[in-house]
Amino acid sequence: MDRWSTAMECLSFEGPLIPLLVRNFTARDLFGWKRSVVAVWMITVAAALAGCSGSGPATAPPSPTTGRPTATPPPTATSAAQPTSLASPAPASDPRPLLDHAGQYFSTAGACAACHTSLHDDAGRDVSLDRAWRSTLLANSARDPFFLASLRAEVQARPEARADLEATCAACHMPMAYYTAITQGEPAAVLDEGFLNPEHELHALAMDGVSCALCHQIRDTDLGLAPSYNGGYSIDTELPRGDRVIFGPYSVDPEHAQTMAQVSGFTPAQGLHLAQSELCATCHTWYVGPFEAGGEAFPVQVTYFEWFYSDYRRSQSCQDCHMPEAQGGVRIAATSTNPRSPFAEHSFPGANLYLLQILNQYAAELGVPAGEQHFAATIASSETFLRQDTATVTLEEVHRTGARLNMEVLVENLTGHKFPTGYPSRRAWLHVTVRDSAGQVVFESGAPGPGGTISGDDGEADLSEFEVHYLAIVSPEQVQIYETVLQGASGQITTSLSQAVNYLKDNRLMPSGAEKSAPYPDLAVRGRAFEDADFVDGSDRLPYSIDVGSAPGPLSVHVELLYQSIGTRWIVGLEGVAGPEVGQFLNYAGTVPNNPSVVASAEASVP
């Protein structure tokens, strides 16, 4: 089936980015997807060695053949070092087994896990592929209750586009079921009697999410180019089982390749494209629509472009950040004799802590194949990732003049893309508190409130409003929120992706090397931040001039950068939408506190 030709018939806008399939409806952590690609790849590759030894489109981005990442060496080396110790903490219990199912083109992760568990690096750490993956957002992309609720809402908003919307989502949330269905000429339906129905023949493949046999079969075809966006990955469906090729990072000798083919039905081959950001771009470059004649596709998520037009393109790939490198060599399968290095762990740290908390609390109800120990490790790695590798805040020029406290807050983005990036429900903001010598609060801006709200955010009290980008903060009612705000066709604020036509605001922190006006318009800064001379690539410098009156000193100043993966507007926007998926998510959101995560903080004292 020529998926690209089909997409071209549906998308009728002009420009080099015309080929943007509506194939990835809700983005997940951004990061999670990216590294998943490589992760999945290693799970399957290991199996081989396991058998015996071991705002409207504009100009297209430059060819992915330019500026390849250089930080990650080709993973072909074999370490001569032996593990110093196999001692490690007790492995996490596996309360629910991974799915073990074979389809025409794919097998679920349970088929790979038997040979890729109980793996240790040179430091004795458990780096088992199955245990690290099972509690990630990749493994649970089909169970994601926010994704399912959002899909139901979009289908109700545009019932005439239901088939396209469901296929868009399934391409990256249920990819193995999706690709099997479209290859066989069947609809890629998700809701009701679709893939979510346990009686559906592709249900098992769907529920395995972003799994080993999907990502590791992706071919190096058009990666980084328009045909690959929106879930436009390419998989060879002509090869029979037993001859199907699974790509991995390491070279494989013929004897081991034959063994894996006999055991798993897949033949391993080295494919270095799995370590490149262009692989991640297939699901992290996502446009929706157009749904109206003469309309344009709307750029919902362009994380790959954000990275491509930054300084990070020549130094770090998605995998460098979201697949931590193990310490030393790893025997990548239960029967391997030689350790391999570098080995990319499959923990996929990202920024969607709230969804991880929901999945953990409702694991049994959602059928998540992971226990509390698995989630504890995944959540801990994501928390560390947020606090150490995301952003910094610094207090500068702090001084008091009479009744006013003046200072500057410098926020610096450490990521290789915008922060926040990905799905537009995400937001970060500055919470600033000033206390007098007795510990009494004399000023506070951006205090987190009940239900995940932000004090001072105009959009909390009135969904038709939003908090603008500030060039300076002079009042506690003002708060700097780094976010996107979507505009519908009639000018109203919307959280419906299928209704969105423009960004009223996009002041998310740019990565180093990026430009406010792109060179690619879909990456442009929108709203007041565009006019802010202190809002530049890699950082935002925000002056504060605060009336502290006669508060006794010394004054203590505390600033923290807070983050949420689902802002309250996006939760409230689902209220009143009928559907079991919506009710389920709203129940979860009502019981799991939507507390923000602290990304960075700084303190100062003023006489």
C-alpha cells in the first residue's frame, strides 16, 4: 500500500512539506518516542545474539544527510573488559507478564524478553531491556488515558474525520496494529470496536505500544524527510517470517544471525540509522489536517525541527539524551559470551511524570505490565533527568532600593529542543517568593494552586483568556508561563488539535542556536516573546521590580522553574465530553494530584 500517495490525496496544501501524513495524533514525551526507537531496536537485536552467544508549512528542513550527530560513536565495538560484579539490587518483580504474540509482520515484546533479561553492565547494574522498557511511556502508549480521552474528544469534534483521526493516532500509539491493518487494506480504527476491543484480531499488537519489532524493522528510507513525518516510517512487508530483518547497533556474524532467525523469526542486521534523530522524527514531527478546503496542516509537534535548527544537531542526537549509556560492556542476551559497548539503556527518561504516576497508580486497571518497583525506577530516572539536564535558573543583580526589590532571573534551556516541547498541553513557569526576616511572605508570583492551577494565570479563571509573555514582572498577579496557546478558526482559544489554525502564544524556551523566526516558520516564537530582546536562543532574562514596602530585612528570595505535562486548561477542556475514555481519565486526574515538578531553583539574600 502506497501510504505516501494516499496521504497526498488527503492533504491539499502547497509547499515542500506537503507530504505530512495525519499519522501521529498525540505526542508522548517527547523524548520517550525518540529513544524508544533505538531502545526497541536493541531489544530485538539482542534476541539475535541471544539465541546462542550473544503555522502553515514552509521550506523543508535540510537533508538529514547533513550535520549527523557526532557525540555517539558507532556502536560496533566489543569491550574486552569483564563485568567487575554481577551483584545488583533484587530485580523488580514482574507482576504481569509481557505480551507474547506473533503477528504477520511483528511480534510483541514478550517474545524478545526471554533472551534479554537479567543483563548487567560492568558496574553490576541491572540494565535488562524488558525490565527497563515495560514501565516507560513507550510500552504503555496504547494505554495512555490522556491520549485516549483526547482522541475521543477529537472524534466528537470532527466526526466526519474520524477514520483519519484514529489512523493518525494509531500510527504512533499502536504502530504494529496500525501498520498491519493498512498493509492488509483494513481500517486502522482505535475506539469502540477498533484496536481497543479485546476481540479485535490486532488487539494484542496494539496494546504492546511502541515495541521492539516495530522500531527495529524501520528501514532507512526517507528518514528526516517529509514522507517519514506523521508516522511515515517504512517497513518491508514483503519478506516472509524467518527472513524479516531486524536492525540493531552491532555487527552480527552469520552463525548468530541464523540462530536468531530460527528462534525468533527475525534475522538481525546492523543498522546505524537506529541511533540517529531522524528515526525519532517519524513520530515527533506531527501535523494535523487540513480538514477544510484550502486550509493548511497545523504543526502540533515539531520537536525534530527544533533540534535540527539548533546547535545540538552537530553534537547530540535524541538517543544521546534519552537512552543513557551503561557503564562499560553488557552481555546483551542471556546466552551472550562477549560484552558489547556502548550499550544504550532502555529507561527513556523524559518529562511526563504525571502520566507515569497515573499509570503506576492504576496499573492493574489499565493492564500495565509493570509493578511499583519498575515505576519507581522509571519515575526516579525522569525526575533526575528533569532536574539535571533540562534547565537552570540564576538570580542576578539582586538589590534593594528603598521600598523596591530589583533583580533579574535568568532561565537557560539545556535541552536540544524547545522547553517544553512536544504535545501542547505542557507548560513551565517561574515561581518567585520573597520573605522578610521573620519568614513572612511579602511577594509571591506563580504559586502552584489546588488541582494543578497557577495563581495569577488569567487562563485559570477564564478559559477565553491566557497569561501573556512578560518583559518584566512588577506585580504578584503577573507570572511568566512558558507555553503554547492554540487558536481556533473563529479566533477562540482551543485545546482541540483538529480545530486549531494558529498559535496565539509560543514562548517556550528556545534551544541554543535557534532563531525566533525560524528559518522555518512552524518553529517561530509567537506573541510578545518575539518582541522581547531578552528572550533569545537558549535563554530568557526576566527583570523583577517588586514593591516590598518596609519589610524588615534581610529579605530571602527563592525562585524555581516548575513544570507540568498536562496544564489544567487541557483537563478542563475534556469536561462535558461524552465517552468512557474521557470519564476514565477525568477520574484519574481527580485522584492523582497534578503537582508540578521542580526543574531548577535558586536563592539569594538581600540586606
